[in-house]
Amino acid sequence: MIIKKHIPNFVTCLNLLSGCIGITEAFKGNLVNAALLIIAGAIFDFFDGFIARLVKASSPIGKDLDSLADVITFGLLPGVILFNLLSTNDNLPLGIKYIPLIVPVFSALRLAKFNNDPRQTGSFIGVPTPANALLIGSLPLITEFNSDLNLNFIIFNPLFLILLSVIMSILLVSEIPLFALKFKTFNWKDNQITYIFLIISSILLLSIKVAAIPLIVILYVILSIINNSVFKKTK
């Protein structure tokens, strides 16, 4: 029974370890490996909560540990990836290259807000840090696995990277209500927006592979706005 209680925290630590290894890979210039470790961290992040609910081992320590792991894997690591992408441009002033590091700062603010906001027990207010990290992590993956789309001129564009850093940081701490991918039941009426999101996301992933990830995050925000303004009014 004691071992069972610690399983969720062990999985959370795997999330944290993924982030730490990812940061070392990013500083070595291995941005694809760093991005893959964000995905690994996201998988561990999903399962630590799932296991905690399954074995009824939720605890304040587990909640705090989860946030600390998320700051590293979904805050610092994507910030370092953006920093590396921006640093490929040698003509930028030194200070400009550090703008992406606002991402971990706003990620920490977002996680602190989440931990103390009773409105976010069944949904989210502001973009979740894993969604933001997956969007940023998709950039080096697109250059590696979707080279046929010729998107490098956008991905390595300094203005794009700076705007992405600023816009996503704002969205992290925004007051936009976003639905959570959690099912209390599996009927269509209670989960229609989630099912629509999953169906469209699956089609995008099958069609354009990792290049779909930024579109999926944008879709997530748009459907959340639609959900708040249309679907909830009809319930």
C-alpha cells in the first residue's frame, strides 16, 4: 500500500527527468531530441494524474511536485528551445535573444495561478503549459519531419519567434476559459466539443503529421471560445 501511494509521484519525477534531459539536449543543439522529451514529459504528466485518481493517492505534495516538474518540462525547456532557434540569427542584439525566456516565467505564473484558482478544477483558465510546450516543441520537429512543407523560413524568422514567445506567454495567464480533455461520461451531449476536437485533431495528425500540432493548439483555443459562447448557452 505504501508503494502504491508513491507511484504517481514516481511518474511525475519521470516528467521532471524528461525536462532536465531535454534542457541538456537543447543546449547541445539537439532540438529534435529536446522536443521529443517534451512529448515524453506530456505523456508522464497525463499518467501521473490518471494513476493518482486510479489508486486514490492524490496529495498536496503530489500537486506541488507536479507543478515543479511542469515548470521545468513545459516552461524552461520550451523557452530554451525558442532561445536556441532565435540564436541561429547572428545579427540580433544580445538582449533580443533572451525574450523567449519569458515563457518559463509566465509558465510559472500560470501554474501558481492554477494551483490556487478554484475555477480550474474541471476546466482551465488560460492555455495549459503542456499545450504551449507542445506547440513550441513542434517547431524543430516540423523542420525534421515535415521538411517537404518548406516552413523553415517561418520557424527561424526572428519576428515570428519573438511574437510567438510574447503571444503564448500572454495566453498562458489569460482569462480565456478552456475545456479540459476529461470524460465524466462518454455520451455525445456532455462531451460534444471534446469529441469534435479529437476527431479534427486526429484528421490533422494523419494528414500533415507533426505540422498539425500548432494547428491543434489553435483549434483548441477556438473551440473553447465556441464552447463558452455557443454550446454552454444551449445546455
